[in-house]
Amino acid sequence: MVARLVIAAPSSGSGKTTVATGLMAAFSAAGLAVSPHKVGPDYIDPGYHALATGRPGRNLDAYLCGPDLVAPLFAHGAAGCDIAVVEGVMGMYDGAAGQGELASTAHVAKLLRAPVVLVVDASSQSRSVAALVHGFASWDPEVRVAGVILNKVGSDRHEALLREALDEAGVPVLGALRRAAQVHTPSRHLGLVPVAERRGDAVESVAALASRVREGCDLEGLLALARSAPSLRGEAWDPHTGLGRSPASPGSSSSAGRAENPTDAGRTGNPKPVVAVAGGAAFTFSYAEHAELLGAAGAEVVTFDPLRDEQLPDGTAGVVIGGGFPEVYAPELSANEVLRKAVAELARSGAPVAAECAGLLYLSRELDGKPMCGVLDAGARMSERLTLGYREAVAVSDSVLAPAGTRMRGHEFHRTVMEPGAGPAPAWGLHQPQRRVEGFVQGNVHASYLHTHWAAAPDVARRFVERCTP
């Protein structure tokens, strides 16, 4: 049983990330092993969570992975920890559009049997806060709203009025953060600037959040509340058992982000294909479970940085290029002509290449007029329109990731346009918000805007690694 809290809010912008990240950092500084989690498909907040805790930030998405995988994935990430802090998404009851509670913070809290702490922006209210909190606490009797943290409190008098009102509502106040001394975390077109792009400043920001939360919150009360969570039923998810294999032995090297020297594996008579995974400031969007599944499927996972590295890792047999912000770094990515040509040559050789969103742009002919890898005969440019939302998808063409007809759920999140948006052999057929085909299957290249979570379909990793094996 892992002590756990879900940090929710009535709406976006209330201060969930401030409180959740600050709590993670404060508990970590107190000597606790903290497991960080984020509800929904967001890639950016988990980077700050990882910085606060020293552990991978992990997503819990009941739409992408299905409700039945939420608790097992949580238990996998939280194994060996003293406490888990789960940051919610949007307003507490906001989930997948038109599908009720699915993938909402409230839904995940119920699946985790976790107490909820509601973060309320109190800047423009006093006694009305009691009605707001009462409404959220009573809407669904299966959701346990066990405390409130007041954010943007104006003064001692303001705080006293808020506490008096919430005393009447019967919901304990577990913290009050003042309106002053806001910690600045810069944003741009897709949300917060990722940690990888501002690591020094991000370290300072997280430390400031920890100090602010430590001063304004009842950490002992929050820890006691987290420890009141009941045991979870069922087994933790494991990448090996997800693939139908025996679990990894203690000390296994398949954990995310760590790879052995492939030549070492060769000396033991068990050579493994090297799968190069793009990282660095331009490619920060990835789920930790993807690298774990690739390792469990038999690959040596090695990270490379398309901004800095002029060659792919030695022995590369396949490449995975996830999401991120290539539009921000288009000149630098383009200037690394040696690596662009190496990626294009590898793709032409028939090696498997899987590219999502930013990876799709990197494989294109050009991005905002800057030459990219030229693997795909398509161009990309920035757009004023944000494309955002969950998607039901079916594989249109056989590919290195899935046979035609495979159904998956995914998520789109970009402000770029690809022209054309699909190749002669499209990657996916999408069912909403309107029917369309999208992406490219070209030889052993699979490139698409769609972000997917491989824990929901482990055969994706198995199939990819099998194609990497001569």
C-alpha cells in the first residue's frame, strides 16, 4: 500500500501544478521517496514532477490506457515509494469530451481509491468558497474530497474569512498560499516551457515552489491524509508481463532511460538491437513505459539528441522520435545536416522508424522553410489553430507498429500543419471530430501526429523490436 493524494481543482489555472509540484519537492526534501503522477496525456508537467522527486513523472490516462490499467500503472510507478502525489487535469470532473467521467481527475481518484485535495483560487471570493467546495465534494459521493488548499489568498483577514466559511462546510483547510511571491514558470503555444529547455531556472522554480508549499501547507496533515488511503487491489503493471514474458529479475537493465553497452550483450552471446530514442530539448514528449517496453521486448534503448549529436548511436537498428518542440528549434535541427542525412539514410535502408508529432515534423521535407530529414515528401509549418483532443483511431496500413485494422486510442496536440496530411499509405483513420486519414506509412517508417500510449498495446513495442532484429 502506497500513501497517496490526488491534487484537483475546480478549473484549470487554479494552481494544481504549483501545489502538486511544490508538495512533491517538499516531501522529497523531507526525506520521503515520492512517486509523481499526472492525470491525462500531458507531457510537460511530468518533467517538473521528475525534477522535484528524482523519479520519472508518469501519466495516468484512463482514455488512452483504459480504466483497468490505471491502478496497475500507478502501482508500477509507485513501487518502493513512501508517498505518491497525483496532479489532476483541468477541472476535477472534466474528462474526455462527451464520455461522462472517463479520464477525469475524479475518475482516476476513484480508480486509485485516493483522497482528493481541492486547490481553490480564492482571489475573488470569501464565504462563497464554502458553496463551491461543498458542490465539488457532494457531486459524486464516491469521490472523497478530504481537504482544501487555498491559493492566491490576499491577506490574513481574507484567510480568516475563508477558513471560517470552510469550517461551516466541514472540509478541513490543509494549506493557504498567498497571492504574493508567485513563482514564474514561462509558457508558450503548447503550455509550460519544458524542463529540458530551462533546467537551471527550472531547478530554482521547483525549489521556490517547495519553499512556498512548506510555509503555507500542513505537510503533516497532508501526509496523514495520504496514509489513510486504503490498499489497492490487483498486481502492478510490468513491461515484461505486459508482453507475456517472465518479469525482469532484480537489477534488470530494462528500466526507462538506461541502456547497457550493446557490445556487452554481444559478449554474453545475446546481442540486442539498438533502438535510438530521440531526446534533448527539442524532443521532450515521451512516456516512461515506452522505453521500458522496448527494453522488455529485447532492445537496448539509447537516447540521442538531434540538436547536439552528429551521429546516431553505434549499431542503431531502429529509431523512435517522439513529441516535442521542433518548431522552436527548426534552425538548429536543420543546421545539424550530418545527423539529418544519417536518419534519412537509415530510413532508406529499411530500418524501422517510428515518429510521433514532433518526430513527424523532423522527418518531413521542411519545417517553416528549414530543411529537415526529407524522409517524407511533405512540408510542415506553424499554424494559428491548436489541434487538441483524444482520438479513436484504426490503422489503415500495415506498419512496423501495427497490422492494418488495429484499433487504438490516441491524442493530438499541436499547432502545426502537414501538407499533405497523409501519404499514399496513411497511418491512421481517425473517427472524430470528423472522419479523416492521417500520417504516413512508407516502407518501415511510421509517422503520424497521433500520440499513443504503448502500455495499452504492448505488441507495438514487440513488433517494432522484432523488425529491428536482422
